[in-house]
Amino acid sequence: MAGSNGDDRTPQNGAGGGAQEAPASFDEIRQLLGELPGPDLASRSAAATRQQQLTKPRGSLGRLEELAEWLAAWQGAHPPRLNRPRVAVFAGNHGVAARGVSAYPAEVTQQMVQNFIDGGAAINQLCANCDADLRVYELALDQPTADFCQGPAMSEDECARAMAYGMLAVEEGFDVMALGEMGIANTTSAAAICCALFGGTPADWIGPGSGVDQAGLSHKAEVVGQALAVHQGQLDDPLEVLRRLGGLELAAIAGAILACRLARTPVLLDGFTCTAAAAVLYRLDRHALDHCVVAHVSAEPGHRRLLQAIEKRALVDLDMRLGEASGAALAIPLLQAAVSCHTGMATFDEAGVSTPD
């Protein structure tokens, strides 16, 4: 597994020293889930108190006020800060891609990773726009997961190692982590995971992904249905769902989310595939994603259904379905705006403005 660590805008290869000791088995992951810290209530209370003192009607900045309080609670500090945002993109290949579920061949995963490194992708421009540090992590791109229509996509060891790799990507010194993915056929994997976790039919969860037509959608639904039939009776455990139907990059995202919680780092989730990886943790503990905000509603139709299932409301809806953390990066300026208003506005006393009766 290779990663990419870089300066503020240019990714390069190498996996970075993680702040958390990585788990080696599902049992250790379950143990970590039992040790998740909650929000810092004192910091959140301090942020809420300041919101009431700022020169505006109470609640008039809407979700910007909520975001400032959320950041304070999960950074464990008041005032909240947004000086060093980090964007992490995890890339993996899927054996099910050989079944023709994507409009693009599997080699595009590696080609797009190189595009990220060269600075030519959308995510590079969005990171430059908000001065975010971009890291790209490759997970054995020359060794795709197994075809989950024939058996588990990963062994427990492979899945746990991928989660550990995602945990090691979480370093100290940044204020928020925006997560995303790159992997041909991973929306098929995401649809299968969601169907296994929350029920419904494959048609409820599949979408165009990289741009398949109506015939492609029907084929995609058939593939997801076949996979669920192959693993029937073995999907009660969310971690088993992840290893049987997921991908290395999805497992790494779940690991990164877990490590961010342990490190008190707020998380921005990208679209459908990223949120599907996060949903595995939600099904293990419905409070496991309290430190996460979903950045945008993907144009993938299953994403809205998924947000309802995990009780999240996205920040923006721009009909995007690119992946590569693009929607998560786009939300970073919203967090920066929330922090700027919270810390920079005058209070009523400071400005000599009368308070409401």
C-alpha cells in the first residue's frame, strides 16, 4: 500500500506516521469503537454562549452557527480553528469492475491517481482554492479485491489492514479532515454495502456512477443482487459487510474516520461511496459518526436514502457525483466562513449595539 503525502497543495508518495496505533483484527476495531470519546461539552457551550453575544439576531446565521459549535465540540477547544484543513483521497481497485459495471476500465484508477499527483484533477483545484493540504493514498492498485459475486472481496486480515492504513493517515496538526475516494466500480460496492446494511432492493441503491446508461443501470442492479445472494446469511455483522462487499479504499476511509474520532478531529464526508464506508461504523454504533458532517448530497440517487438512514443532513446540493473528495473539499470554505464569523464578529457590548428587549 502506497500513499501520497505532500505540502499544502502538491501530493507525493508515502504513508505518513499515524497518531493512532493501528488495529490488526476486527476484534481490536470493535474494542476501539467502545472507547470513542464524546464531544467536549464545555467547548461547545462556550461557542453557543458566544453565538448569543454576537451582533446578529440569534440563529440568523443558521447552519454556520451550528458548524462553529460542532467544530469547537470535536476539536475540544474554543474558539474553533480552521487554519489547516486536510483532504485525504483513498484509491483502490475492485475485482467486480471486470463485470462491466462502470463506464471506465479499471486502469483509470491508477491514471487518475497520477493526475492527482500531477495537479490536474478537480480536487487539486478545489484544494488550492481553500489552501487545503491534499494527500492521496494508493491501496494496492495492482491487486484489486476479489470479485464479490464469487466470494468475499477481502479476507478479514486484508480488510483490517486497510482500515489500519486509513488510521495511519490521520496525523496531528490539522483542524478538519475531508475524506474521499477514487476507485472504478466503487459505486457498485457502495450500493451493495448500503443494501446489506439498510435493506431495500439493489435498484433502490444503484446509480449512474461514472456515467452508465439505462442498460448499464439494469446490469449494475443485477450484479449487486447476485452479490447479495452469494453472501446471504453472512451479512449480519457490519464489518463482515465491509469485507465481503467493500473495497480497500472504503475500509481505509472507515479506519480514517475512526482514527479522527480518537484524535478529536472533525470530519467532512464526501458523497455516496464515502458515506457508504462511514455507514459501516454507524451500524456498529449510531453515535460513531457524531464527529462527521456530510458535505454534499451526491447526484447518485442512493445517497439521499443513505443520509436518511444515518440521520445526516448534507451542507450543499450541487448535483455533483465526481468523488475524489470534491464535495468535501468544496465544503471547507463553509467551515472557514463559520469560524471567521464566530471569531471575528464583534459582540453587542464591543460594538455598542443595543440588545433585543
